[in-house]
Amino acid sequence: MITLGIESTAHTLSIGIVKDGNVLSNIIDMYYAGNEGLIPRKLADHHSEVFAKVLSQALSSALLNMKKIDLISFSQGPGIGAPLSVGVAGAKYLAIRYKKPIIGVNHPYAHVKISEHSTKLNNPLVLYVSGGNTQILVERNGHYIVLGETLDIGIGNLFDSFARAIKLKHAHGSALEALAKGGKYVELPYTVKGLNLVFSGLLTKSEQLSVRTDIPHKDLAYSLMETAFSMTCEVAERALFLTNKKSLIVCGGVAQNKRLQQMLRLMCKEAGVNFGVAPDEFNRDNGAMIAYAGELLYKKYGGMVIEDCDPMTNYRIDQMNFVFRS
């Protein structure tokens, strides 16, 4: 089976092609917002403008044309409504135009499945860390259960918001990570509630301290990340002992952070647990993960009717058992 996957939940328009679990192409075109944040209309305009180009590059890279595609899959949510709708509309058009079956994919589910595939770890505990969310997940009876999560903002949103507050030119977690190198620790709020996390107090305090001339932004960036990652590692370690899992994967955009990987790897080593993380290409938002997850879902449930292929901006991974009933 050859599956084409479309990702458009936020600032990235990506189209990937997968054949029987093997990635044939994965073209990524990201909108750079600078310091202004993610403005939905601008994201949608970007995705609309580059859609045809990205599709052509994905097919060319895979040495295929649309006639060879067996299935169209797309990110159905969660995501920002305007850019998400562009990908959904593109997927529906291709399915109707070329008479192909279609299936919607939960975005976090795609992150999890491509990571399991890449790391070869079976049924691990999952730490999902992204711009919009932070969750501890476990699979039971074919569906994912949320053991713990952020009660306010996602860890990626935390980093991006602080980067904008201190007016970094590229207000993104990667730029904040670069700034944090060589920083010194400043005490900041640390809030863990069982298996749940709260990041807003950490953000507020960091923003308050950022106007002081005696505390370098480098120190605040370092302290913000160290505190957030320590909180995240604590809930992950707690969930490992609760579930007695012998493996842990971290996935999502923030999983690309090398310091977080280092902390989790050390934690897992001390606990005698296998640690896994996919290559960065598959942790950033990408179409190949949507294609891979779409292939899995189609083999299990079959395609969707076109009328059900609508954007779901608040589509939680634990709602999939209602969307796909086994």
C-alpha cells in the first residue's frame, strides 16, 4: 500500500509518502513567524501558497504520480483551525479528484506511531511534548489513555511565549535552546500535581524577571528549560513506576531538544528502562508520520466517508476510541 499524508496543524505544511511502512518522501515547508507568534490567517495563506509545490516535490522525490497512490491521509486535529482546514480541504480534493480512499489521523497518534516504528520499541510509555500539549500516554486494548498532562499550556508554547517576551528574533524553542547554553540557574516556580503539570506560573515568573537588568536572559532561558524539563522528567519517572513499563519514548516537536533527551536517557538508565527517540525529521511536524499512521488506521478500520473528514481543532488522542470503534 502507498499512502500520501498531509500535515497542516500549525506552522508546517508537509506531505509525505509511505509504502508499507517505509518512508519514500517527506517534504516539509515551514512558515517562519519571527517574533509575532502564529497568526492563523497567515499560516493558512502560507499553506495554500505552497501546497501544489510541496505535493509535486513529494511525488517527484518518491518517483510516483497520483495514480500510484492508494490512500490519502491527513491530520484531522488537534490544531489551529485556519491552517488545519487547508490540509483537510487539500486531502478531500485529492481523494475526490483521483477517486482514492481517505482517512483522518489524530496528530499526536501519528507522532507516537512513527516514533514506535523508528525506535522499534513495542508498547512503551509515551512522553508526548509539543507546542500545544504535554502528555503521558499508555496504550491499552488498542487505544491510548492519558495518564497525565499539562493543566494549562504545552511545554512548546511555554518556550515560544517566553522567547517572544524577551523579543528573540526567531521566537521558537530552538532559538531559546541556543540562548540557554552556558546559562546559570535562577530559582523559578516548580509545579507538579501527581502526573499532571502546570507551566503558566513558570512563564509568568520568568517574564517578570526578564525586565531586571541584573539577570541575563541567558540565565532565564537556561533556568526555564531546566525547570520545565525537570518537572517533565518527574512525571515520566512516576508514570514508569506506576505502569511498570520497561521502555519509554519521547516524541513531538520538543523531543528534538538534546538537553531533554539527555535528562530522560539518564533517568531511564538509572531505572533500568529502555529509552527511545526518533530522528528529528519525524519529531517535527511532518507528512510522513501522517502517512504512516494513516496506513495503520486504514488497515484496521478502513476508510472514512468524505462527509466525516472535517477539521477537529480539539481532537484529543483519547477521543480516538469514539472516532474509530473497534
